[in-house]
Amino acid sequence: MNPLLSVRNLTVRFGETTAVDDVSFDLPRGGALGIVGESGSGKSVTCRALMKLLPSVAKIDGAITFDGDDILGASEAKLNTLRGKRIAMIFQSPASHLDPLMRIGDQVAETLRKHTDLKGRAIQDEVLRLLDVVRIPDVQRCARAYPHELSGGMKQRAMIAGALACKPDLLLADEPTTALDATVQKSVLDLLAELRRTQGLSMIFVSHDLGAVARVCDDVLVMRKSKLVETGKIRDVIENPQHEYTQMLIASHPDRLRLHKPQDVARAAPLFEVKGVQIRYGGGSILDSLMGREGGFVAVKGASFSVQRGEALGIVGESGSGKTTLARSLVGLVKTAKGEILYEGSPAEPTGRNRAAYLRDVQLVYQHPYEALSPRICIRDAIGEPLRRHKLCSPKDIPAKVADLMQQVDLAPELGDRLPAQLSGGQCQRVAIARALAMDPRVLIADEVTSALDVTLQAQVMDLLIRLQKERGLTMIFISHDLAVIRRLCNSVIVMRQGEIVEAGPTADVFDSPTQDYTRTLIDAIPRLDAAPA
Amino acid sequence: MKMSPMFLWGAGLVALWGVIALAAPMLATHDPYAIDFEALLQAPSAQHFFGTDNVGRDTFSRVIYGARLALYIGILGVIAPMLIGMAIGLTAGYFGGWVDSIAMRVVDVAVPFPFFVLVLSIVAVLGPGIENYFIALALVGWVGYARLARAEAIVLRSSEFVMAARTMGFSHPYILFRHVLPNALSPVVVYMMTDVTLVILFGAALGFLGMGVAPPAAEWGVMISEGQIYISTAWWISFFPGLAMVLIGVGFALMGDGLAKMLRIER
């Protein structure tokens, strides 16, 4: 039987740069193919080329045949009869692909009206049926809701419902779960796998995460630097990767990383002690005091925990759980409404008069490698800035000190003159770490430092942090939604949910025998390479 | 930084005007103020390139000398509004709260009035003259800069690199100068380029209305105004100063657009 989709020698060029270089593959009817690679590997461009959804500057060569039709040679009119109707696509950020001023039900109905003969009542019924297919609870209410009223996972489901509206033969999914929390990601992946079975859908699933692909797909393409480096059955590729890059990709997956044994710490007086900290945004207005209430939104509700000297503490939770807010309160970026923070047994005032001295000991590294560095300051100056401003060493020693810091985080000295935009994400994250280390802190708080990085870089940055902790005897607080990262790095862990600490304890205990259902869901949602397909 | 061709064209045009202004005594074929009753309202010729006006002054020489005034007014006129606007806008945007509320209410008061009407009424109160035009510009021209700078500062204050600077214990004034200002500068500089054109244009308009540079000065607006009644018979009196104004405006506008492209940080 002819394959549903056949791609031969696909090459896409944007001016001088080749985004996709000589890629060929087939997708059988009912098959599911994963395309895996790091950012910039050309996987998304490949996916978009299949629908000819590329800007006009792109030069596309090769051949794409969909069910006997030539795609690249087809007219725009012909393509529009395929797009949406026979080939549908879902994207990474449902929030930016749904019209904020249109009800969910109407957005799904729009496709039906355009591409089917259904009218009036029949459209409404079909919309509700589709929302039900993607397992949206309370479909009547959701159909009337606007996108902002739904959570990220629900929005992604609504987008999938819209994509399924015309019973397409092929669904293109471009990183559909990347922006979602792990638990939501798992449920969306399960949904996709289920739709494959029940709707007989063929699928191309683009992701940077091999674990996510393994849940949904039978076959996988591994791309690197615009080229196809490996293809095969997903099980075979994971068990027995042939190409050196695939081997590295799999070795970098948190599942396969050697579990780092954190140093044991003495149970003495804690270095950091947080007692009943409450953080609220807004509130305290005149109206609030008249009403005799506190008002505002409580982001953290009475959190208490302590950190031992030399310990690595993990704080995990889904987005909106308050973990980042809690971390920011430790360095004075947000004020605490109640409770106190003790550092070395005495009250610390991260927002108070002596903040400069306190912040020399406690440093925070941010999530987004590019955004945490001032875009017009070269990295040598960025790393030297704390030294200069706080006169931590004499001006003539600064260049040597900066060079030493750069070496500690494995940055080549010749990168010093570059601007952040001229570095890779991993390199920027190293600069941010070096800059924090320039203060010679005793506590390093890492806020989702690996989330924005590709898996191979994630592994490198984690190794760097482990090494620095050992060398400098740092106390670390890791904030992450990625439990695999936390398990690898931390002695003890705190689980947060909706502003509250729901579980805390030594890492091994929490992971092996969680007492809360919520913790168990989080652990089960960790993408695994060896998980059976859903 | 890669030069954008648009910037080069614009800068070239502006530089050309700069040279013309500096070398005016050498380039001018006649004394711009010399009245010659022998040669009234003469059409452009080899003797008078751009013709002469109703009192026989050489239009070409007057346009050349006019470049001095135009550049002087344009460049000097934007500096004070830019500095005031940046200071107010950045402070308001960065700190927020009541500082922001007060600054923005003042802006709200200034915004609904047409800019030129405000300038005109201030000049009318203070009396005609170029110095009073500058004062009027400083009083109302900062509003545009303040709104731009404030919008940039609001975005920047919640960026991670500004938060990082906070957590390194740097002071607010330092962060404002070192981390916020450089990144808020590019839209302001681009706006300034279009503003130069506007200020020249309004300066000329004031001259035209008799409230700016006083006649017999070789000022383009004054010249256009004087040529107005002869427009059907001696078009050259108003046409050439007008053309000069277009060319200087295009120069600054191209420079602004080119700068916008160059100041963007490409990844």
C-alpha cells in the first residue's frame, strides 16, 4: 500500500542558511512518526514544510506527496482544500493560536462551517461531540468559555478538538506539550495516543523530548543541524542508538543520567530557616481595610522549611504553585506579608537596609538564559559588574578574577567580548552562574535554570552545578517543575501546590514512598524513556 | 554594527545639509540680505539660480543660509524635550506607584491638545522669537519622549536582568542608568529623528505666521510666507525653501528608520 505521506530529499533554505538538508521519510496510513531534535535542528521547519506553511523567502526543494497529491507543486487554492481538512496542525502555545475574543465553541465551529456541509444545530452538536472526544469536562460550559478562562491543558485540548473537526487524515503536532506542566503534558500525550487508536489518525509529532515521543509514536526521526541522523522504530532507537548524537541525546535524558549522590549534611543549626512566610500580591487598598479584609492574591500561604549548610534542597510544583515567588522572597524581590526568614540564626531582611551584605551571601540564578543578562553589556563586563560595584577586589585584579570565573564555568576566554545574543542558551546560563559566583555566595538559588535548555545542555549545566557545589561547599536551593532534575541533585525536597507546602522530606523518601496523591501524580508524570506506549 | 543602507542615505543627506550650512558664505552667490531693486521677482537663471524675491534678494543664497537656521532650530529644539522626557519617563516607568501616577496625569493633560496649538499659544504668551519657541518645545515636547521611555522602562523593570541586578544589591539609580537607559534608548533616538523634522517644520510654520524668526532673516518659513502672495507669478520664492525642507526632512527620517534597524539586537 502507498504511504499516506512521502517526503523525498526535502531541502529548505533561508537565504544562505540551510534549515532542512536532504530529509526523506514515509508515513504509512495510521502511523505515528516522531521528529526529535534540539532547538534549531530543523524539526519544526520540516513539519511546516509539509503544509507549505513557510515564509515566501524559504526555498524548498525535493518532493512531498500526500495521498498521491504533490504538495510542493500545488496551487494555494489546492493547498487550502488540504489544510485544515485533510491535514491539521496543532502548535506549542495554544494561548497564542486561539483568538482571545472568540468563544472556544465558536472557534471549533468556524472550521466546521468552512470545511463541512453541516449547518446550524448540527454544528453545535458536532462541536460538543468534538470537545467530548478530547476529554474536556463539562463541555457545555467550556464551549461558551473564552480562551483565558481555561487552563493551558484545556486550551491545548480545545485546539486539538478544532484540528479534529474535519476528521483529518494527518495531524501535525509541533511541540504540543512543551509549554505544559508535566502532569498536564502526560494527559495530553495520553489523549493523542488514544486519538490515534480510536480515530485512526496518522500523526507527526515534533518534540525535543524523546520520552514524550515514545508515549505516542511508533517510529522516530532524529534530526541534528538540519540533517537526519537516525531513523527507526522508537524502541530500537532508544535501546540501541546507532548514531553518536542519538547516543548522547539518550544518555542526557534524566532517566539515564547517573544518579548523583548528594553529600550527607550534618543535622546542625540550619543555615536558612523560613518560618510561616506568607506572600500576597495586591491587597491592602483603602477598600480592603474598610471591608476588614487583607485582600489581594495569596501566592504563598505560610511556608516553613529549613536548609542545612551544604545541603541541596529542591522545591517542586506545577506552574502557579508559588515556588518561584517563594524563592524570590528569599532574595528580596518580593516582600513577605507575614512570617520571617532567618539566616544563620538571625533575622534576615532581604528588602531592608543591610540587603547588600545579605545578598553577597545569597544569590539567585534565573530561568531564561537570554533574559537574565543585560543585552547591551558584553559578558566580561557582566561578570565583572558585581566585583566593580561592590569593590570586591581592586580594579586591576578584576580581569584576572573574571577570567578565573569564566574558566570555572567552562567558558572559553575568547567569548568575553561577545554580547549575550551572540551566545547559545547554555553559554548564557554559564555566564549567569559565573556572575552569581563573582559575589562568592554561600547560598545559590537556582530558579528553573535548566528548563529553557535542550536536554544535552541541561545535563551539562546540572553537572556544572554539582561540581561547583562540591568545590565551593555551596548550599543550593533548586526550584524546578522537573522532578527528574530534582531527584538527581537534591538531598531533600519540598512539594508545593497552590501556595502551600504539601509534602517535605529527604529526596529518596519522597520519591520512593510519597504520602500525598499529588506528589505521586507528579512523579508518575515524569517522562520516561522506558515507559510503555500509552 | 552593520550599517544599514537606509541610514547611510539619510546620514549622507543630513551631512550634506551640514556642509551647506557650514560653508554657506562660500556657496552663496549673493549676500542673502542684499536688496536689489534692479532685479525684482526674476525667474531662475544663470545669474540667480533660484530666482529673486519681491525686493530682489537672491533666493538661492537665502535657501543656503536658511540651512543654518533650520539645523540650529531642529537639533537644539529636540535636546531639551528629549532630556526632560527621558528623565521623567524612565523614572515614572521604573518606579511606578505615585511617581508614575503624577507624571502620567501631567502627560494626560498635555496630550489631548494638538501639539502645535499648545506651542503656538505659549509662544503667543511669551512673545515671538526663536528662544521662546525653544522654551515652548521644552514645556510640551517632552511628553512624547516621556511616554515612549515610560513604556520601555515598564517592560524592562520586570525583565530578569533588572531583577538580577537587584539581587546583586545594586542601587536603583545605578540600575536605571546602566541597565534600563541603554535598552530604552533606541526607540527614543528613532523618535528624536522624526522629531527633528517636526521641530524644523513647526519652526518654519511659526516663521510663516510671523511668530518665530523675525523677517528679514533667511529662514525657510519666513521665505515661504513672503513668497505666498506671488505664488502664481513667481513660484520660485516659496518653492525652493519648501523643497529644502522636504530634503532635510527626508534625510532625518531615513536616518531614523535606518537607526531603528541598526539598534535592534539580532540573535
